Amino acid sequence: MKKKLKKFKSDRVKYVYFALIFIFLMLFTINFVFSFFQNKILSILQSQKFENYVILKVESYLEKLSEGELSEEQIEYYSNLLKRINQKFKPVIDKLEK
């Protein structure tokens, strides 16, 4: 009877150790994968190719905006937008003019 109890306790301890090791390995793996993807994303964002891509997209968007006539809604929207930008940066512009 005592042998069975000791064996049962030792088996339970083994399972607890295996569970703890498994949890530790899963956390380590998840952390490693997360760090790997984070580094990949940062390297892409800091690359010259990505910068060129963004510049080309902005140029394409500006060219698309410059084509055709503006509707009354667009005129009103861009007028308000430029007015807010001008008000926000007025101190900077004034300081540059001095």
C-alpha cells in the first residue's frame, strides 16, 4: 500500500514538473516568435525600400488629387483643413519670417 502511495506521489510530482517545463517552453517560444516578428517589422519600416514605397504612394496620391476639378464639398473640406493647418503653424511661420 505504501509503495503505491509513493509511486502515485512520484508520478504526480513528475507530471507537475512536466507541466511547469511545458509552460516555461511555451512562454519562451511565444516570446521568441513575438520578438522575431517585431524585429522584422522594425527592419522593414526602417528600410530604404519602404521609404521609397511611401514616397511613391504619396506622389501618386498627390498626382491623383491634382487631376480633374474639385467638387464644392472638396473645396470646402480642403479650405477648412488648410485653414486649421495655417492656424496651428502660424507661430512657427511667423518665427521663420523674422
